[in-house]
Amino acid sequence: MMKIIGAIFIIVATTWTGFEASRHLNERPRQLRQLKSALQSLEAEIMYGHTPLHEASRRLAEQLSKPLSWFFESFSKKLTNSETTVKDAWEESLVEMWKFTAFKQGEFEIMKQFGETLGRHDRLSQQKQIRLTLTHLEREEADAYEKQAKYEKMVKSLGFLSGLLLIILLI
């Protein structure tokens, strides 16, 4: 009886692990879409609303879901509550929020580079920087969809099958 309970526990644990890895593959494209949408909203706020950066970030934080809302909220607070540069506030917020996202290192580098140009140029140049960043993020999103289609089913199956293998080896 104990062997059966142990086997069930192993199957459940490894299957759950496979589904969690699959969820991570699912989250990355969704979060990339959300990030692109946030940058487009930021562009509209800057170009047409003439909204200050801290206010635009605060508004974005209210519109977005977690973890991206945390990022823009943190960025807005850093801009208003401390004597820091836009670049430093962006980078600090990026580092704080990164562990809660499904993003890869490529997205981190794109966002870090964008933060270095944020607030340094006139509105037209800033718009060009936002569009360049959106282009890079679209490339990453295509890669994320490709990886999701390629590996999602395999990761789920691998979790279950590794549990079966472990049970066979232990019996």
C-alpha cells in the first residue's frame, strides 16, 4: 500500500513540475504582448498626452496586470520619491521585477537599452526609440511562440514520463 501511495505521489509531483515548466512557456508570449502594449501606451502618453514620465508610468501600472504593473509602479515611485536619473530608476525597477516574469535575458537587454534612452531625447526621437524597442520585442515574441509550440507538449509529457521512469526504477 505504501508503494502505491509513494508512486502516486511521485507521478503527481513530476507531472506538476512538467505543467509548471509548460506554464512558464505559456507566460512568456503573453507577458511580451502585454509589455508591447504598455510601451505603445507609454508612447501615446508621451507623444499625444504630453504626460510626465512618472505620471504615465503610474497610469500604466493601474492598467496592467502583475508583474508588469509592479515594474511601472516601482519605476514611477522611484522617479517621484528619490533623486535618481531616469536610467537608474528604470534599471533598478527592471532588476527588482525581473525574477517575477517569464522573460529571458534577451528581453532584459532590450529593456535595459531602452531605459538608457528614456527621457534623454525630444518626443520625436523618443517615439523612434519606443518603436525600435517594439520591433525588438516582436522578434522576441515570435521566438517565444516558436518555443512554446515546439516544447510545451513535450515538457508536459516529460514530467509525467520521468515520474513513470522513477517509479519503474524504484520498484
